[in-house]
Amino acid sequence: MERVRLVIFDLSGTTVEDDTGVGECLFRAADEFDLRTSREEVLTHLGTNKIHLYQYLIARRQGRQIPFAEFEREQDPGTQAEARRIFDRYQELMIAHYRAHCREIPGASETFRWCHAHGILVATGTGFHRTITETVLDRLGWLRDGLVDVAVDVEHVPGEIGRPAPYMIFHAMTQLRVQSVREVVKVGDTPADMLEGRNAGCRGVVGVLTGARPISDWGAYWHTHVIPSAADLPALLTREFL
């Protein structure tokens, strides 16, 4: 069996602390634009392209139900303009949040260093757009310090197709010249992460318990392992993937 060559980590809730700040910013923007939703609902859909999430909620308000597993298969141009306005407000709130509150999950940097010491490439993938992603990575310095080899966001994919589609994982593989998904482990904390890893065919799809949602939200989606946090990944990789 191939040796693992790449681990792709989610950001918020997996390697970056999230005390429901992302969900709160998503909800506040939606509420300001009278988009009928709840904090609970937006938290359930973390990890996705946020513009497409607002389109999803607008479609639901219009009476069109889309199963979450089908989230990125089709996009309705008729909801794009309204969703973009809501997203622009969300992005303002999110950047302000991360400028004030941006901390790594304890042990994340050490895990990145361990991966590199054992010949494993490190990528991050996120449902954020470029501006928010850069705000987070600039604050933490992971790219600058060489702890992350490539950082992927939804804008790297044509059409900005995010999770649960697998294309951000494939983009990271392309950039790092990793040929087989059997050499890739995906780590995340949301239903979108689990579905992304499964849709990509990753050898490992690992859930962590540090996110804003309990395991009861994402545990029903296919995954291979559960660990307390990203800090526990080296032990898992040593035991089952190396």
C-alpha cells in the first residue's frame, strides 16, 4: 500500500480555533438581510463555499429543498446577486473577527512540523474565500514560516466549487505533484469535510473533536478515524498510515 505523502487540513475548527465565530458571522449577515435561518442551521453547513451557502438558503426560502450531499452539483444564477450582497457583509464581519481573534488549535504547528520531518507534505483547504484565508494565514504565519506547503481556498477551483465536491483536494495534489488519493489523508471537523474526503477517495478521512459542532452532526458521514484534535494526528499516522 502507498505511503501517505500528503495531509490536507481544514482551517476553522480543525487547525484554527473556532468558538462559533464563523457561524455567528454567517448568521449575523443573513439576519441583517432578512434571510430566514438560524444559528443552528448555519453551523450545520460550515465548511462550504459561503456564497453558495447563502444561495442554498435563499433557494430553501423559495421552497426549493436541496439535499446537502448534492450541495455543489448545481448553482442557480437567479440567487447569485442576493447571495453576493449577503456574503460581502459576512466577509467584513469575518475579517474583523479574525483580526481580533485568530489562534491555532493547540499543537497544530507541531503536527505540521512532525509531518515535514517524516516526509509528509502539508496543505490547508477551506470553504473561505481568498481574502479571509489570507487574513488567517497572515496572522498565523504558516505559509511564511514554511509550515504549510500550499493553502487552497474555493477561489482556486473554477466556478468556486467548494465542499462537498473534492476539487480543492485535487488542486492541492496537483500543486504538490501527489498522484494518488491513496497517498492522501483529509482532516476536518464538519459534514462538508467528511463528504469532501470521501468524494475525493482519500485513503484516510479523519474527524477531529475541536470544531464548533459535536460529532453527532458529522459522525454520520463516512470517515475512517476520529481523534481528539490535530495534535493527535502524528500518533494516528504512525500507527495506521506509515
